[in-house]
Amino acid sequence: MSALPHEPSPQADSDLYQLEDPYQLEFAEGPQTLAELRAALEVMNPDVLTAFNARLDSARFGAEQAEVIAKARRAVAFSKRAEEEAAAALAADEAAGEPPVEDLWSHLDVRDSAS
């Protein structure tokens, strides 16, 4: 069922929210288990994994452990976002660097008409 004209669509709401807070971590974004989190931290830097394990071991059950895990999840998710944004920017730059096909044909037309 679509939104009525006076109601914003759910997609528009999520896009607006993304623009307002780029540091918001979606629930399903980032590692979902401790094993996934540890593997992602290992890829980032083995020293980061060692520090994470030490902080997690010293944290008490409950809010302290949840905060340690949340900080690590944010670090992983935001580093992946930065990698994805950099790859998208590189692809856009490469695409912008290539002349459009129309420019190629106009160049050939000018070259052929000069001869």
C-alpha cells in the first residue's frame, strides 16, 4: 500500500534520517556476532583486536560490555562505509574522466570534414 499524497513515503523518511545523522548505525549494519566482529577487527588491524579483547574482558556484564561491543561495531561499520564511499567516488571519477561517446563522434566528424 502506498503512502497518501500528504504522507511521506517510508523511503523518504529513511533517506532524510540518513542525511541528518551520517553517524547513525543501522541495526543490521556491521557485524552481528562476536565472531564476525573479531574477524572484522582482525582485518582492520590485529592490535585493534587485541585492545578490543582486553576491553571486553575487563568490562562487567551488561551495559559496560554492550558499550565496548557497540563502539567496536561502529568502528567496523564506519570503516566499511568509508571504503565503500571511496570506491564509489573512484568509480565516479573514472567514469567522469572518460569522454562521452558523442564527443568521440564529433571529434571524428571534425577530423573527417577537415580532410
